Amino acid sequence: MSAIPILDLTGARAVSALLPYAALNLTVSDGDFVLIEIQEPRNGSVFADLCAGLVPIDAGCVRFLGRDWQTTPYRLANALRGRIGRLFQQPLREDTPDVAARVLLAQTFHTRIPDDVLRAEATALAQRFGLPGLPTGPARLLSETDLLRAACVRAFLGEPRLVVLEIPSATQEDTLLDAVLSEGAAARSRGAGVIWLTMPGPVLRDRSVMPTLRLRLSDAELAPIRPGRLVDQGVRI
């Protein structure tokens, strides 16, 4: 386990109307699972962008694996983003011409993992998310749920150091939630950190979801829902 945090927001003040102007502070270390309640999906998406160094800040800093996004050279920053798995609020567009290529794209671009190894990992992940294998062909041939499952594969592919999840509340059905919890637990056991951004709904009410830290992202601040860190019981994610 590394002494350097995976993600460290220190007094970060974002240049965005969708995030609080107040300084944001958050540390995500090896094995952490941070559950953040958001007010609406686009707030969560912009916060996820901030974590990936894609939102300008005018105070403080945002570091990933010890690197300050503001001062990291462009090519290195892109390589570092290859260590972040992300499930977007709108996972895969229906007009995506080749689902498999889209799932593999980030890892193909940012890493040197051989194609056959990458495809084998993606196929195994797809099966664990309830798909018969890595989907091929256009997205219009898949159901909304299967597109979401394919996007989950993309988020966990390549053993990322940080996984940021923006699962739509309307599609948090039980089997998908179980699969995400299982893959999240596996990622954390390898030393990854997980951030789950969610609207009030099933995840916040589900007692099997055991975060190490619960936060609320409001118009005013990013603050704990309950004081202090919660005890990690080692159950589920």
C-alpha cells in the first residue's frame, strides 16, 4: 500500500458554477470507498471532471497519485488519466457504432496492454456484469441496461487506481448493484480507491453498501453526512 494518497483535494476551489466556491477537501487512499450524495447528475459529473484534472481551479490543488494536475505535463496527465476508471452519468450513447471499441478505447489509448490481454479481461468482466461476453456491433442493438453493463466494464477495465462511478439512480437494479459492489470490493482489495456519486435513492438506503466515508456535495460545500470516518466492516464494497 502506498503512503501517497490516490486522490488529494486540498483547499481546491473550482472555477465552475456547478461546484461550491468554497474550498473542497478530500483524501482518497488505498482501499477507500467514498460515497457522495449529489443534488443533481451534472454536479456529480463536474466533480468527477475535477478529480481527473479537467476543471480549472483558482486556489488550492488537486493531486492524483501525488501529481498536481495543474503542473503535470500534458502527455503525463493523459497517461495518468488512464489510471482512472469512470462510469459516466450517460454511459454509452445509442449512436455508438462499435460498443467493443468504445469499451476498450481508453485502455488502448492510455496503456500498452496487449490487445488480446485487454479483450480477455473485458470479456471476463462483461460476464461478471451479466453479459454473455464483450458486446460487439452498434449500441442501438443493445438494451439500456446492457449498455450500462458495458459501460461498467469500461470503468473497471485495466485495474484502475481510482474508479469514479456515476450510476443513474433509475437503473440501480439489484443484480447490477451486486456486480458493481463485487467489482468495487475486488478493486479495493488491489489497493484502488472508489468514489460513488449518487442522487438520493437505493444506494444511500442500502445497508449492504459500506463506505469508508459518506459526504454530501451541496451548493455550499463538500461535507461529511456524519462526523468523522465510518468504520470499514470489510463487507461488500
